[in-house]
Amino acid sequence: MPDKLRYNRKSGGYLLVESMIGISIAVVGLLGILTLLSRSVGLSRVVGNQLTANYLAAEGVEISKNIIDTNVIQGNPWNQGFDMDGKFEADYSSTNLESSQNRKLLFDESSNFYGYGSGRESPFIRIISVHPIGSNEVKIDSTVSWTDRGSAKFQISMEDHFFNWR
């Protein structure tokens, strides 16, 4: 019998070892991919909350601007309600600022608005800080803070200055 066709008993078991190594490499690769997917899903939630908080902070500044504009239209002093330092809260339908109670904004799923009236509790707290600078200028700081996954705390602030330009 030629040497090539003869069965070599010393090489037995190598196929099993090679298979185990190959399967181990494949499993480690799949676990790495699953871990990466899991983290990216968690990160997308954090990014989504940052975007929402950004819009809520901008809304706080816009609410203040609308109240100042309403004061002017109604013939009231332009800075009525903005004449002393303080921390306040307001939602999109507010006609004046109310003292901050550090309440979480509620998300109304029927209207897709955040406010304090009704809806499910959101993680966001918005505080509108008013700082008068003389009689013709007021600085507004709108800060939104929230706690996200893993008890991580985040905060976004926006600032604007309003003037008595009339």
C-alpha cells in the first residue's frame, strides 16, 4: 500500500481541536458585535435625550421672549415679571413665569408637548433664570437637566439677552 493512502494514527484529533478553535473565534466575534450593538442602542437614547433637552432649553428662552412681547403689545412695562433675580418655570402656554418648584416636565403624548399640566413624567427639569441688568436689559438662562441611563447627569443651558429697545 502506498504511503499516501496509509492512515496516520498520530494525527488523529487535530480536526476536533481546529474546529474548537474556529468556533471559539466565531463566538468571540459575535459577542463583540452584540456588545457594540447594545452600546450603540444605549448611546442613541442619550443622543436623543440631548436633542430633546436642547429644544426644551431653546423653548424656555422663546417663552420668555413671548412674555416680553406680550407685555409690550398690552402696554405693560416691557420687563414686567423680569424685574428681579430668580429661578422660574414655564411651559409653552404660559403667560407669565412662575417660581421654580424643580418639577419634571410632563410629556403629553396626544399633543406631543412638554408641560406641567398632564402627561407622563419625563426625565427633564427646566429652570429659567432671570437676571436683570439695569433697567433696559435682562439676561435669561434656560437650563434643562436630566438623569439618563446609569445615573449619568446631563445639563444643557442657553442664554439670551433682551433689551428695552422702544
